[in-house]
Amino acid sequence: MAAQAAEPPAQSQLKAGTLTPVMPAPELKLDGSDGKPLSLANYRGKVVLLAFGFSNCGEVCPVTLFTLASARKKLGDEAAGVQVVYVTVDPQRDDAAQMRKFLGSFDATFVGGVGTMAQIEAAEKSYGISVSRKVYADGSYTIGHSSSIYIIDRGGGLRAVMPYGHPVDDFVHDLKILLRG
Amino acid sequence: MSRVVRLILLVVLAVLAAAAGWAGFAPIHAETREQAFDIPRGTWARRRAGDLVEILPDHIRLTLGIKDVLLIRNHDEVPQTFGPTIMMPGQSFRLPFERAASYQFVCSAHASGQLTIEVEPEPVLPWAKIHWRVREWWEKQKK
């Protein structure tokens, strides 16, 4: 992995945690909920907010997606330069149609990442995502998962990571810097 | 009590009062707001060999306005997962905090795999400043 510039000038202004030197974001080899192959290279020129979750998530994912949708709304016209990509950690239940329906209830522009278990696990590994499954007596299950949002700049560099729980305004702040930088 | 003893006591009390006044009212200055930790080269290899090497404490305390940025540098030959992200070899992760709270993170650099970061509010009142200074001094003595 080749390092890009040692530290982009705006790096220390971000409210998210920042990575230095900035390195290319690991590529995704998945299917998109929009029916197209999902690759981060498709979104060069946009700032990508990448997160992992699942459509049956009752706590973390709805909050994260609502926050990201709210941030896009607050950005107004600038939101066109932001793409949210949400990769499922539950390939057993989340197919493209399910993710499209789930994500569409927050923002119609959000794209889900789906694939086989092996494809999903490869994506999780490349971003250091931890996933744990809890199975109930009736056979149903829920999934605990890393809940940070990865911020990928317009050149495809993994610039920053926003831990779960940051308010909408923190995203708006950082996105404005990255969109203008 | 002789006049000399009274004078000495007065001087001691005056010095203590001045010290308390300084500790309670002088602004707290830190050279850097970053609390830095390094993951040394060879950490993964040592772990793999069965050495329960501890790189980071399992509990880190930060204080808003004084020391409120966590900086972790990965000097190891392999990626390390710290809480919200994965750090490649040679990469640093700088995480600023703006809210006082207790944060739990997964951390592969730690033998237990868990790291707690307590972020305290900025000490503003005199008593809080004195308490902060005394605790910092005490912890430096322990090292």
C-alpha cells in the first residue's frame, strides 16, 4: 500500500479520528444494492462515508443511518459530493432488495454492499471490523459489530474514522472540510 | 509559643496559601494536548510467541482542554486494530475528544483486547484544578 502525502493540511482540523499517513482505502469487491458491482473506485471525486451494519439491527444502525441522512440534508447542494456506502454484516438475511428497502427509508441515495459470506468477511477484515453473533433459544440471532464510520476522501484515501455517537454537526463540519479541500 | 515559632508557622501558612492559590487559580498548561502511545516493532511476533506483552494501559484518562487527544502510533510490522479503526504498519491514529464520557474500545494491541478511555471535564473551579494538579503530580511520582 503506497502512502500518500504525510499529512493533508486539514487533517488536524477534523473532529473524526485521523490516520497519518493517509493510505488508499481498502477496495470492496461486493454487489451494490443498486444492482451494480460495488467498488469504491466508482465514487472517486466524492467523499465516501463507509459503515458496516445490518437491516435487522435495532439500535446502532438506525441511529447511524439517521445521522448520516441528516448530515446530507444539512449540507444542501454539497450533499451531491457525498456517498454513503453501508455494507451488511448479515449476508444470510440481507440481499440487495432488503438493503435497498432498509437504506431507502433513510436516504434514497445510500448504497448497500452485499455478497457472499466470504466476500463480506474479506471486507470486514480489511477494515478491522469485529462481528459477533448472539443466537437466541428460538434460533433467531442478532449481531454485534463495529460501529465506526470510515471517511474516504475524493481521491480514495482513508482519511478518518468517526466513532459511533458523534452528532450530525460533527459530520457536517468534517464533510465541508473534505469537500472543499 | 515563642515569637519565632509563631513567625515560622505564619510563613509556612502563607506559603501553603500561596501554593493553593496558584494551584487553584493559575491556568493549567500542557505542552501538547496529545497523549501518545507507541505500539513497538515486534509486538505481534512477541504475542505470537506467547508473551503477554502489554503496550497500552487498559485504562487511559484524558482531560478536556488539557490532554484530550489520543495518539497511537503503530511501529509494528503488522496492522493493529485500535477501537474504531485498523492502523497499517507505520501509521498513526489521532483521536480527539470533545465530550466527557467513558469510551470502550476494542484494541488488538492490548492483551485483554479492551481499552477504556475516561474523558473528564476540564477542571474549571479552583478545587478541581488543585485536585487535577495533585493527582498528576502523584501519578508522576509513581512512574
